[in-house]
Amino acid sequence: MGSKHPKWNFIYPVNYGFIPNTKAPDGEELDAYVLGVFEPKDEFTGKCIAIIHRTNDNDDKLIVVPKDKNYSDEQIIKMREAVSPRTEVRGLKRDGFLTTHF
């Protein structure tokens, strides 16, 4: 939350981080947006509820939330539009716990 994109000087309105020990098609760790947490975090453990597929590159984004929260497809799409308007929701995953680092 409030983290700055290292290349494009963009400030994220949500916590944005990565999943350690993973590898995305771009060669970096898998990226993750954390919803339902309203203060900046250095580390967070939660569940992955959706995958966002960016239409302009091969860098998928995971949607991670606290284990006791859930968001509807509509809420995820609205968040996606605010953070990255050129993306589409590829699918939903309703289980699995992940730790993200910022």
C-alpha cells in the first residue's frame, strides 16, 4: 500500500508484492496484490482467490486476501480497473495460502 513501482514511478493504492521462491514468465517472482489490508505491510500470509492476466504482457498478478475475507468477482474487477486498467481476470482460485513479500 503506497509502494512505488520501481520502473514506472507509479504508486500502488493496495499492497503489492511478490511470492518468494516462485518464477513468473518474466523471470521474476510471481506478483501479488493484497486486498483487505489497509496499512502497509512488509510480509503477509493469506489466501489466493484470483489470478489477473495482464493483456499487455505475460506477467500474471495474484489476488491475495486475509484467510477470513473473500471478495466477489465484481469487487476484484473494480480493484483491477483502479490498479491496472489493461487487464482481465483469467480465473478464480478459492484455496491455497501464500506468503507475499514487499
